[in-house]
Amino acid sequence: MSTKATVGTFLGAVLQNDPATMRELANADYIQHNPFIPTGLEPFIQMLPVLQENGTTAENIRMFQDGQYVFMHNIWRNAKPFGADEMVSFDIIRLDEQGKVAEHWDAMTPLVTETASGRTQTDGPTVATDLDQTEANKALARAMVEDILMGKNPNKITDYISAEQYDQHNPGIKDGLAGIVEAVEYLTAQNNMFRYTKIHKVLGEGNFVLTVSEGQWNGTTNVFYDLLRFENGKAVEHWDVIQPIPTEGLANDNGMFGFKND
């Protein structure tokens, strides 16, 4: 079974409350970074009836692979156990050398129907192209986060973001460079500009790159998942999920990061 197929089958087994398939595909010491789900496979399996009772379903919008990591953009429905009836998530699954599901990270945010750009949080292209450009695009995404979002060289924004097209899926920001500038001016005026402090992981397949970062916003520490689509060396589309990192009611102490070798 391919890496993506393994992850897709595992996700299906979670939603269908199929412990046998989950045990077949995943390690017993499955490491969980969702702060509200216990770590380990059996404690996770014990939680599944709650999803069944709520009729929780997931729709995978896009799925990409970078080495042993698979990263997904999902919509969850009847997702009250996760915090709201409809949620948008980024999920990352790491497979070990034996091809077993070994580790999971995610970030979730409620689905928003009214957005500044008129786009949804998940629409747009879903298939990776330019597979020979993966490493170049990952380097671009990392530099963009460092220069623009971590504030090293904020005036270099047009080096990274296309002035012709920038399709924005953050529900509070309009399309284009102008949308970013307007949002930054507004947040700065409110003394509430988000501040990225550390990049924890950069994953890519072709023209799609996901960065996982940590930073401050709204007086809390947050995880920032940013998915960028590149064309000709510039970012032309952006999706994100921002989630405050909880400090209470935690089901595990693994934290929301903990990526190796990064």
C-alpha cells in the first residue's frame, strides 16, 4: 500500500470505528500531538465511540507527501467533540521505516461561511505540480516566513508574493498583496499583529508547501499552519489554520510540535 493510501485507510478506520484496521496500520505507541487526544493507539481507540455518537465525518480536500510525512487539508462535520459543528484542519501523519502510522499532528479552526475574499477556507487547486521544484519551493516558503512573518526583512514581501495574483483563504484577509497590507495595518493599529517566533517544520510536494510555526497573537501562544501554492518562484495562493495552544485540560504532554530533525 502506498504511503498516501495507508494514511487514507487509517483515517477511514478512525471514522468507521474500525480498531482492527487501525491496529494493522499503526504502532501501539502511536504518538499524538493533538492536545485533547491521549497518546498511544489503545487510548485513542477508546475515544472513537464519541465520534460515532456524534456522526463525525471528515472530507479530505488535499493530500500531499514529503518523505515519510503525509500532510492533509480536511473538513470535519458533526465535529462537536473537536470544538465546533464544522471544523477545518491541517493534519500531518508520520509513517515509520516499516510503513506504520507512527505520529500525528494537527491544528483545527471552526469553519467560517463569510470571508473577506469570498473564497472558502479550503477551495482552490488540490493537485501538486512542478514536482522537481519541491526543495526550491520549501526554501522559498521558509525564507518567506522568516523575512515577512518573523520580521527579518518585511520590505521583501514582493520577492515572495506575486503582485499579479494572491488568492487568500484566510477568512479575515482580502485577496492580493493589498489584502495583506490592509490586514497588517489594521492589526498593527489594534496592537495585535501576529508575531511568528519559530518555524517547527516545512513540508512540501511540488508547488505546495506547508509551514508549521509558533508565535503570539491575541495575547496567546498559537500554532500557525500556512499552506502556500507557488508558481514561477512566487506564492500565488494561501490557506491557513491558526489555533491557540491550550494549557489546560490536556490529554497528553507531547506538545503540538516535537518534530525530529528540524
